[in-house]
Amino acid sequence: MKPYRAELMVCAGTGCVSNGAFQVKDALENEIKERGLENEVRVVTTGCNGFCGVGPLLVVHPDGIFYQLLTTKDIPYLVEEHFLKGRPVQRLMYTPPEDKLPVPKMSEIEFFKHQMLIALRNRGIIDPENIEEYIARDGYTGLAKALNGMTPEEIIQTVKDSKLRGRGGAGFQTGVKWELTRKAKEKTKYIVCNADEGDPGAYMDRSILESDPHSILEGMIIGARAIGAQQGFIYIRHEYPLAMKRLLIAIDQAKEYGLLGDNIFDTGFSFDIQVHRGAGAFVCGEETALLSALEGQRGEPRPRPPYPVEHGLSGYPTNINNVETWANIPVIISRGAKWYAEIGTENSKGTKVFSLVGKINNTGLVEVPMGIKLRDIIYGIGGGIPDGKKFKAVQTGGPSGGCIPDSLIDLPIDYESLKEAGSMMGSGGMVVMDEDTCMVDVARYFLTFTCDESCGKCSPCRDGTKYLLDILTRITEGKGNMEDLDLLEGLSKVVKETALCGLGQTAPNPILTTMKYFRDEYESHIKDKKCPAKVCRQLNIYTIDEERCVTEGHGCGVCMRECPEKAITGEKKKAHKINQEICVKCGACYDVCRFGAVIVE
Amino acid sequence: MINITLNGKKLSVEEGMTILQVAQQERIDIPTLCYHPLLEPYAACRMCVVEVKGDSKSELKTSCNTKVQEGMVIETDSERTLNARRLNIELLMARAPAAKVIQEMAAQMGIEKTPFPIENPEAKCILCGMCVRVCEDVVGAHVLTFEERGFERKVTTAFNMPSEKCIECGACAYFCPTEAIRVEDFRGREVLHSELTLGPTTAIRIPFMQSTPNVPFIDKDNCIHFKTDKCKLCEMVCEPEAINHDVEDTFKEIEVGSAVLATGYELLDCSNMPQYGYGRLDNVITSLEFEHLCHASGPTGGKILLKDGREPKGVAILHCIGSRDENYMKYCSRVCCMYAMKMAHLVHEKVDAEVYEFYIDIRAFGKGYEEFYNRMQKEGTHFIRGKAAEVTNAALIPEEENKLIVRAEDTTVNMIRRIPVDLVILCPAIVARKDSEKIMKLFGLCSTPDGFFKEQHPKLGPVSTDADGIFLAGACQGPKDIPDTVAQGAGAAGAVMSLGDEVAIEPIFSAIDEEICVGCKICIGVCPYDAISYVEDKKISSIEETLCKGCGACVAACPSGAADQNCFTNSQIEAEVSGALF
């Protein structure tokens, strides 16, 4: 490869792309050409960098200088200053919330500093559409080792020793699962990569698929060898077109290089992978529902037992692992189980990728060792809560998870501790909430999701979630009573205990945890008919601070024009008023008033 | 064998059994809704949950699909289990408040009301998927499926349209635990007397009570297996493994010297007579259907019931439906008067109802018949002389509300009468079978103008036919009651016996001269008795002497003069003609 003076790694993950990363990249290339730098400076598109909140972004190697929030307008100046004159542009660098000084180097930024990259080892470094770059980063060495120097039993033993647990949420020991599938009687065996990531706000699987598709292929080929599978499937959401495109390119390249297909590495071992597009049902992330969908049936879970390791795809033993699990495999094989098992806590080894979203300064994907404290993620990597607001809770595990209150902020994060707190690891979604969040509303939001996504097969999930949602809606509208709380709790428990699959069994978690840690908020909705966070608009009373309206806004009348019910009266330069009898509490006046004259109580 | 503890009792059970199977074996009641022993466990209703206790934690598991494991400790009625079942049934009560099985299950648990809102008080479907699974896995018709998801889920067909793939087997309705699926006959009536109306029939049945041999058979026309190549549930449940679907019908050729035709009759299709409302109005049935209804092995076990299960208070029996009628059959069906009176007698015996007989004349011509007629008059049967003109449900006066009204001219008092009743029994005309023409062609027979087989002579040959060695018995010759049929049958049997080994034929028959015949086949087309066949290897036509009646059609038609008739050869006729002329 030709050496360049500088390599500009433009993030081309979905987040950055939707903010115009490709336009930025084109502008960069044009500008570099115009300045005659094309032989010295090269632009590379990489997979998701992880710091999605500040995209489109650019990392300049070899210095590792990080530019954020780029627009095409910034490019000519950036190219001239940095690449022609050698003066990095401070204006486009990351500045920590409480600091005035920008941090030029990516490795010095708090967001990146505390991360430990295993599954995301190649993110932002390689071009995901180029297999050679993957190989240059020691890619496929794990496969070479597994195929040439190890028996299937040794591979399984290594994975078992590493104590890697399924990253899809339930945390079953991956090595044990592999062994069960290997030992199943049938000769035909399948392996499946579950890339049907559906939790709202979670996108770590997409990021891995987009930034490093070969790591999944390598993991799957090693897995197939260990299990004795001849055919693999990747079940990917239709909503991930970019990930799918890169995956298909990766498969073609791997076949071209003899890493996939017949007679891999001349060892006589053959394995093929097929990509299957999901039609967009959340429940298809559940393994048995995924298998049904893969068979061409309605995507509905089947009763377990029998488990897929014995009776899976079309009745054959099938091993299903999540994207992140597969991505961990090559490193475990090449670097050894001992190295991996040293990371993390006693029962949860290795690292976990979380998508850190919500009311947090640094939004993005973070990979951290197991056992890290919640505080370190939120205040360290995440940079705390914006606008100096107070941290209230963090919701982990997506719609199936629970809310962890600020009292548990020093909780070390692993499978067991999260479960104890009433939540779960899930696929790794982490939604941070500040004091302006109503916990009843949060529970209602997640129930809306699960109720909508329930397949409807078993009655507790189909009907139970619907009635749970009904009760929650009633409470947020101020129509609840205290008996509702008992019914809510009782029904939640029964749904959790008796639902057929993971979706229903975890759907009440948001209710149960919010009721456990924030019961006072429920009571205040019911008894006082007040929403403490002022989110549930039906419980709010909107009034206008007359003095402010006149002195600050000069009676601008915007609220009057916006009010859909014509409940606001007033004249220019005079104070406006809200007629409480007509007001439907839509909050439009509050949203439009630029002078803070509309008050919510 | 595996050791488990079930409700505190230590048991040793076979490996591979589910908890539910063990519990049923131990006579422990676990409620189930979506479980059926002939279907794969579906585990959707969650009613069969039991508590499985482990060392550190105990879990609720569905007993229908969880297999027993060594050392399992199972509680089928712990507080936790019962609580889960209770809330689950409350959820289902809100979904399907009209489902009887849910109401009963709830009542058993002491639940009267569900705390959840009821959207449709008429709803019955609990989405147990029994129908969908049966249609898919057992029947293999793939007609039913689920639509939508979550709370909106429902059972439907593709695009919510009547499916062409439906084989109308009724399995979905049979398996449905809540009666949410109903089978209706083609006129939209609910099937109460499934055998009377045209609802689905069972594919395995004993043809009739007195059949020999008295064993069930598989009706290929109705058997699901022969439509979709699946099902075979009967094979699964038949312990002696007596069922074999691969057995084919075999055709045997038997050489006989003579045959007795006793192919019987049909009843006139009453639905072509709209004035009587058959097939349109409920509780208008034919005499044969009433016969079936009365029978101890019939749909109601011999009780005379209306469609809605009530006993009739008034019954009208309408004679001469299509018989003695210029518009339908001119002849008298002969048996109706007497069986109509027998039916009146049965109604008197079984229910407390008024019986009206609408007749033209009472033809009680047999031995003891007139006496029976007199007895019926004494029993209180109302005899109204006048043919029923119409059956309607349009009431004119309050007494006629919700009744069937029979309108007839009573010729004894010379007025039109309207009689309100609950049940109308039609006595349709006895007609020749639809396929009788085919039989006639096969045996070389003729028919009388009404379509019945023609006997050789009405007085001198009432049993034999124009075809030698072919005899008639019973209603295939014409309407006939049982004694007459038995007598004719015995006569036919006697005639067969008297034949011995040979059939005596008339001396006049045709023959084809093999030397002259060119094999043009013209004679085969003109022979009314199917007596001529083509001999492939000789390439000539040949006459079967026993079938030939000596009509001479072939002789006249033969262009080459090969056909000749003995006793009437050309030279003989020429001699006769010249003798007569000169």
C-alpha cells in the first residue's frame, strides 16, 4: 500500500451518513484535489466511529486528531489550515461540556478514553468494504488458528474457558450452547447470527455490521467448524440497508479469498453463509420466532423446550448467537481464553457494547469492560447530564429492561447485578433520563412499544400488555385510582411469569422497576392528580405570567395563534389569558412561548 | 424411568412424558385450552402452568410442553400457580366473554367478573390456534391463518376471503373449544341435524345399523386424507392398527347366468317445489329425514325435536308431494298414505302434539291397512281432505306467529284452511333413480314412460324382462311397498332358480356370415340390445345370441348382406312374399 502523509477517516456509519457524511467526504476529496494534495492525503470511509452524537466526524491519522459536527462549508477552511498549512482547526474539535479548551486528540477525549475495544476493535480504523484492511488488522488469523491447529473440541473448550456469555440479552454461556449443538444427534446443523436488533435506541449490532462485517463472518466460520455446521444464516433487519450491503460485500470478498465456501484454507472444511432479510417484527429477535421467520413461517415464538440447540431450523440443531457474540470469537481464539477471562467480573467476562442515549452529553456507542460502574459510564464517558440537570434514572435493556434509579449509580454493571436491580443487560441499550422525565410516562412509552410488538400468540402478552398499557394510560391522564396500582403490580407479575417468550416475560420490567423505585410518582399521579415532571400534559395546568407576558414578550400573541382550541385571549402589548375551561392541555402555548411566560403547574 | 415428586407424591414415570401427561395419568386436573392430545403442544393459553420447584428458585412452566426430568418437584395447585391461572382466565374472559368453556372454567375458580374491559360481549374466540393448527398440520389445507398481531390478532383466511382451498371438512369447528367457529349448511342454516341438512358428514362410519359386515368404512369422498394427503388421525388413535389408507377399491368380474335388478328408487327433490318451503324454511323436512330423526341411532337419539331443540306442538304431514300431480308425477306413489299414518302414530307416541294429515284420497288397500286407518282416526289424528297448497311462515293472526302455516282447501267443508304447526313433513313422490337409464343400457332393458324399468308383461311376466336371464325386484320397477317388494324378490329368486344352468332363448335371432362381413360396424350402431360387438382379431362384427331379440334391425341395415335372421332369412321372406302375391 502506498504511504500517505495523512489519512482522513470519515465515519460512514448510519448516524453520520444521515447527517451528510458522504457530502463531507466528497467535499474533502474535491478540496484535496484542488489543493493538489491527492498524493499526500487520502480520504477513507470507515464504519461507525461510535461518537454518534457529534457526527459527521473525521479522525486524522497518524496524529489521531478528532473533528466533529462537520459541514461542507467547513471543508475548504479545514483543508487549507490543517493539511496545507499544518494548523489543526480548534473550532471543529471536541470541547468537553464544562471546559473551554478543546481536546484535539481522539484518545484524550473522555468518551474514548475509558473504553476498551474488543468487539468494536476495528471501528473507525478500517474500510469495512475492504477485506485487506481487515486482514491487515490481524483479521482471519483466529480462523487460521482454529482451522489448522485446533480440533472442534479445543475450540469449544477455549470459548467455554473464556466464559463468554451471549450478548443478545439472556447471557447464556456461549461455549456451553456450542457444545450442546455439537452433541445433538442430527448430522445436519445450522448456525444463525441474530442481527434483528430492535430495541428502541440500541444500535450496537448495526454498528458492528457496518464497521467490521468480517469479524462476524470470521466468528461464524470458527463457530461452524466447532459445532459441525454446514450452513449459516444471518438474519438481519430490513431497516439496516447499509449494514446489509457491507455484509454482502464482505461475504463476496471472503469467498473470493477462499475464506468462505468450499474447502476453506484447503482443510476440507466447507461452510456457507446466507443473508436473510427480516420483515421488521421486533419479536423476530426472539430466537424461536427468528427461526420461524427464517423458515418462511409467521414470525412467532414456539414453546421451549424443545430448545433450538436440539430442534431448531426445520427441526435440525441450530446454534443462534447475537452479532456481538460472534464478533468476540475471533479475538478469543487468536488471543486465547485466558486473556479474555481476565477482563470483567467473576461471572461476566469481557466487554460489552452499550448505546448511550437520552439525556446525556456524549451520545454514542461505548464498549466497556464488564463490572464498570454506572457512574463511570454516565459521568465519565457520557460527560454527565446536559444543561446541568439532575440525573434521575437509566433505563437498560431496551423495552424489556428496567429503570435503575440514581441511588444505584455505583452499581457495577454485569448480567447478575442488573437482574438483581430488576432490569437486565438486554442487548445493551442505555437510555439516560434526567429530572424532567416522568417515570410513569416512561413505563407507558415502553409498554406502548411491547404491546404494539407483541405477536399475540399467548394471552398474557397479547391481552396482558394491552391492559397494562390501558391502566398506565389511565394513570397518566389522571383517571387512575389506588386499586389500579395493585392490579398493575399483580398483572405485571403474572405476565412476567407466564408469558410464552422473552418479549412478554420482560415486558412488565419497566413497570415493575419504576413502581419499585418511583412509587411516589405513581401515587402523585393518582392521589394529587399531578405529574411531578410535568410531562403528562393531561395533569398540567397552563397559566400565563401576565407580568412576563407584557414586559418580556410585549403580548406577542404567538400563543393565541397557536392555541388549537382558541382558549387564549388577549391583545397586543397586553397580557394574555388562558381560559381553563376550554384548555385541552395540549401544551402548544408552552412550546411556542419564547419568553417563558407560559407556566406549567 | 424417571423419579419425580408431583404434589408431594413420589412417582416413577417414563422418560419423555410431559408434566401434563403424568398429571392426567395420576388423575390430577390441570386446566387446558389450547392443548389437544392429537396436536403438537402450542403453549399459548398458559392455563396449564404448574410450579416447578428448583433448589434456588421455582418457576412456572407450561405443563403441556415441559417434559419431566429426574428429580423434578412439581406443584400443580400452589398459590402462585392458581393466581397465574386466575389472572389469565380473567384476561380471556375479557377477550371472549361469550365462550362457554371460559365461563365454566372461571366459575370453577370462583371468578364471576373480569376486572378488564370487555370490548365485544358476543366474542368467543380465545385465539388458542386450535383451528389454525388443525387446518395447517393435520388437514393440510392451509386455509386458516392469523392476521395482525398483538391485541388485534385474529383468525382469518387469506385476504379475509372465502378460500378456494377449503375442503369443508369441518375440522376447525370440531376442534374449536369455544364454538367460535360454526359449520353452516349451504343455505346458512346451523347444522343441528347434521345428517338431515347438508353439513359435513363423518368420513368414518358404519353405513347403516343393519349393514353386513357391521364394521366402519372410510368414505373416500369425505375423508380428509384423500383430499390433502395428510391427517391420518384415525391411524394414530386406532390401537389395533386396523386402519390402512392405502387399500384400493378392487373390481371383480364374476360370470353369472342371470341377474336380479333391485336398484330401488329415489325421492323427488322437494327443493324444486318452492311452495312447500323445503330448504328455505326451518323445520320443513321430508318423510325420509323424519324417519332418520325418529331412529334411535339418529342425530337426536330418536327424539322428535325442532331445529332449536324444542318439541313440536303441531305436526303437519303433507301427502302426494309430486305424486298424482299433473306438474310432476302423474302416478300414485302407493306407499305414502300408509307410512304417513305410521308417522302420525309415532308422533302421538313420542310427543304431545296435534297431527294433521293433508290428503287427496286415503289409499289403504293392503291387508290390515284400512283397520290401521280407522285406528289413526280414533287416535286423534286430524285428516284434512285436500292437497296442501303452500307452507309459509307469514303469520296473519297472533296464533300463527313463529309457526309454519299450511294452507289447503278442505274439500269436505269446501273452504280454504290455514293450519299453524311447528313441523311439516313432506311425503315426496317415489321416482326412478337418476342413473336408471345407464343400468337399462347396460342390461338391454326398456323403461315405462315414468322412467321405471319395464317388466316383460304387466300381468304374465311381472318379474322377468325383455332381456333373458335378467329379472326385476322392488321399486326399480315401480312404486311398491315392502310386502310387494319382498314378494317380487322371492318371485325373481324363484325364476332364477328354475332356469337351471342354461337360459332358454327364443329361436329367432340374427347371425353374421363371417365370410361376407367387411367389419363396417353399421350393425353395432343400430342394435337396440347391445348384442353386437366387434371382433378385433377377425375384423368383423359378431352377434351374442343370448342378447339378440331377433328384431332384424341389423339385417335391414347391413350394406353387404352379411347379417341374416334365422326363421326369417331373405330367401324365406322372398318365398313368403311370392306365395302371398301369386
